[in-house]
Amino acid sequence: MSESTVAMNYKVKLSLTVRNLDNTCFCSGSKELNLPFAPFAGLRLHEEMQVYTLAAIGWADHEQCFYASVEMSEEQLSDGDLIDMDFIVETAKGSGWVGFNKIFKAQVCGKEF
């Protein structure tokens, strides 16, 4: 008697928050994907020119899917170049992420920048 393997797919709704270098502004986008295993915090997703690390994972029982958040910030390279929000957002959009329509000012401890 042979055993058959059932391929499992787990729906994941991703949220990507991109912050500027001094964390005073941010924008957000989203993407849905299916994974052959349950996602976990620390999972690194490699897409074209970018690597996204899942920070927080949750389960939405009413939707029967996982939610995961990813956070990225601008980065000043040692040669002086800046990987800015525009570059990060355009790279994400090229990999199927949507949103990023508005840049918000961050609030820290009730203070707005």
C-alpha cells in the first residue's frame, strides 16, 4: 500500500513597513503569498534584489491565514551611498508588493516629528 503526500499551502498576508534613516517617517505596503510550511519569526524571504525577514507572526482564525510583519529602514552604506525609502519601495513593488501610497510622520511617546 502506498502513501500519498498531500501538499499543504499556508496563506500569509504580509505587511511591510519602510522607515527613513532617522525613523521620523514611514510608509506601508502589503502582499499575499502561499508557503509550503507555516511561517515563523526570523524566516528570511528572498525576492529578486531584496531579503525580507519576518518579525512577528499571527494567526487569523476567521480568515484561516497567517499575518506577518516585516520592517525595513533606509541604510547608509560605508561608501556614503544611501539605500533610501524610494529604492526599497520600488524594489518591493517590483516583487508584487502593493500600497506605499502615503508617507506618514512617526510618533514617539506622543510626540510627532
